[in-house]
Amino acid sequence: MRDLSRRTALIGLLGTGAAVVGCTGQPTTSSSPDTSPPGSPSPTPTPTPSVDTRPRWPLSGRLLSDESKAAHAAVAVKVPDNRNEHPQRGIEKADIVFVELDGYVDEATGDSGTRLVPVFHSKMPDAVGPVRSIRPVDIALLSPMHAIIGNTGATGWVKRYAKHNGSYIEGMLSYMNTRGTGSYSIDPSRVRVLNGTTYYDRAVVCHPAVLAKQTKKFRDGPPQLYFPFGDASTASTVDGQQATRIRVPWHKADSYEMSYAWDADSKTWLRSMPWGPHVTSDGVRVAPDNVLVIRARQYYDKIFSGSGHDEPMHAIIDGSGKFHYFNGGRYVTGTWHKGDTTEPFEFTLDSGAPLVMAPGQTYVELPDVDAKIVVKG
């Protein structure tokens, strides 16, 4: 498996100024002359913290026995999340699922609904759907993992933005651009006819493993751990505050809530939409191991005229803000930071220590910066 990024590798070496990393990835102590007076007892050497070099799946953090199994691209799929587009298909197998602004504003509330970006790597489902279009924030979220994006297109400037970052993501393999390859199909049961017009917006299905074969990019897989994963026993939440329920509002006045309930039997967070439990087309309850809430400013692009509609934006590039991390019925808080488009997030706890996350599936909620996250203990 590829070496972790320099920043990730250094996390395990904080406070070890006398340690250097050799070719094996294990720390070795620098030698220095013995200046102790003759006959004095030898000083007790200071233990050097070890670096966990066991290979892990880069997007879930789970231990990996055969590194060659991770040597393939991650595939993200744009999935709508409005009530009339449920149930969704295949998302339960994702390593990471991002929740972001949809962009189509509800006239009754003046706010957008949500759209999902499940990312598949350790598991590659046969089919994922429905499939919709790319949003600008996808480029910044997915570039650090070198993902392929399954989609049905994008606004003109967003296409150009994705193409400009083509060294880090592949966003050009849309439904129309891959016709005849088997990368997508149509679910006839979800084709709809309205006033004599046939609509396929809820019927497009992506086949991630087939889509990945349409490009030679990123055959080595994601280049680094996307999140600061460790073991469950060393996760920051071990000493965190208790949490049994989480409410994450997405609309103004703190309405339209996504919620999670801790289930001690399955050791997962049972997810609900504003209208009820989040359940897939196979009847599977959405239940991630981790919930990560990253608060960032939301706004709508007003710069590019003639683009068809204002694009929903999340201010994460060269940004920072507050986060909540939930695992094991507990949570911690701190500050996130992200540099340019290609850099991963960095997380620092309120104590000043780096965040350590437990392995498993992670749902990432991206509510507005002022959203009132409600946690019940």
C-alpha cells in the first residue's frame, strides 16, 4: 500500500523530536555522544512512541490483510436525497457518505434539500442509484482521494472546474459520456411520465466497478488515509461525552433535521431523514459507525451568469470551522482546517490534540456554519 502523506505520518510522531522515520516507516533514535561522568548510572532511555504502520483501507480505516486489494480507484456516485427520490440503492456499502446541499431551493422554505455522495472502495456494489449531477464542493471533497465520480452531468463551469482538476479526480465519465459501456443503466420501474413527457431523473443507475474500467486513472487507489483513523480502543471518543441522539438541521430556523440514534446492540448510529427512518431499496436501515459533522458556510454562486441556476457552495477550501465527531455512543468537538482543493481535512480537538477516528463507515454532514447541533446524552 502507498505510504501515507507526510502530514499523516507525522501525527504519530508528535512530541518525539529525537525520532526519525527510516525506510521501514518505524522510528529510529538518533545517536549522540555519551556525556555522562565516568561511573555514573546510565540514563534511562525515553520510550519512543511507535507508529502504527499496519496497512488499512484508506477510506474506512479498517485493517487490510492483502494490500493489493486496495490498489484500485475509489468511485463516488452522486445520489439525490429528496423524499420523492427515495429509496436509494447500494449506499449502505459506501466507506464514506458526504451529505451536502442539493441546490434546488424549496419555494415554501427558501432552502435547499440535501444530496448524497457515497464513496466506494473497500466494497464495490453492483448498482447505485438514483444518479444525479455534480456539485462544486465535490471537487474539493473528492480530490484528496483521487476518486472517479459517477454522475449525470454538471453545469458548464462546474464541468470545467472538474476537468481543470483532472489530475486528482475523474468527473467526465457521466451517463451520456459512457453510453454503450455498461457503466450505467435505466431502472424501468422508476421511469416516470408527466404531462406526456418521459423523465429519467429518478431512474439512472450507476455500476461502479464497470465505470472504473473506463479510465486508466488512479489504478493505485487513494494515495492516503482520508481521515485520521486508528483503532476503536484509541479513538478520541473513548474519553468523550456521552451521546444517544444527534440532530443536524439543514434549513433556516434550524429545521429539516437529519438525526441519528445510538444503537448499543449494533454499535452504530441509526440515521433518519426529516420524514422518518432512512432505509434503502433493499430494506436496509442506514446505520454508520461514525458521524462527522463539519460546519461550513453555505451560499449560492452568483458569479457565473448564464449557468442555468445558482450553484450551492460550501466554503471549505482554505477554510476552517467547528466539528463534532461521534463514535461508540460518545462524541468530541474541535476545529477543522482544509487547505487547497487537493489537501485532506485536518482536525484538532478542543484540547489541542489531533483527532483519532475509529475505523468504519463514516457519514459526513456539512450543515451551515451557524447550524445548532443538538446532542442528547
